Amino acid sequence: MKKIEKEKAERYFREKNRNMIIYFIIWFIVSFGVVMFAEPLSKFSINGFPFHYFMGAQGAVITFIILLFVNAKLGDRIDKKYGIDEDKNEQISSGKVLDH
């Protein structure tokens, strides 16, 4: 695997960690925040079910799946931004020479 400069690696991991913290905050709000405010949220309904019940039963799972796809897409963009592409890594691991 190709070595990258320390400063570039630190920026890369800082950006990846920042995104993970944002995902955890969204996950926490959807999973636990809705339950903590179930009483006021029960006034709203989706498909005939109270909002807090819908979010607990299906909304949290749907949000988690969406976060997985968002993480994959943004992660690929960050990898390309810092030159950590899968294509380049594949070429490096197979012994091919890369043109810079």
C-alpha cells in the first residue's frame, strides 16, 4: 500500500472521524431521541401509527440503512480527495507501477 504524508493522513482521519461523529449523533437522535419525546410526538401519525411507534419500529432501521449508503458515498469521495482510491490500491498491491 502507498505511504502518505503524516499531515495528509491526519487531515484524512480528522475528516473521517468528524463524519462518524455526525452519523452517531443522527443515529442517537433517531433511536433514542424519538423515544425520549414519545408523548408529544404521539400527536403525529404515519400510516395510521403514532410517529414515535413508527420511528421505533421502522424509521430507525430505515435511517440506519440510509446512513450506511451515505457513509459509503462520502467515504469514497474522501478517499479520492486524499488519493486513497481502491483502484490505485489494487494497482499497487498487484505490483504495477503508478504514474503520478
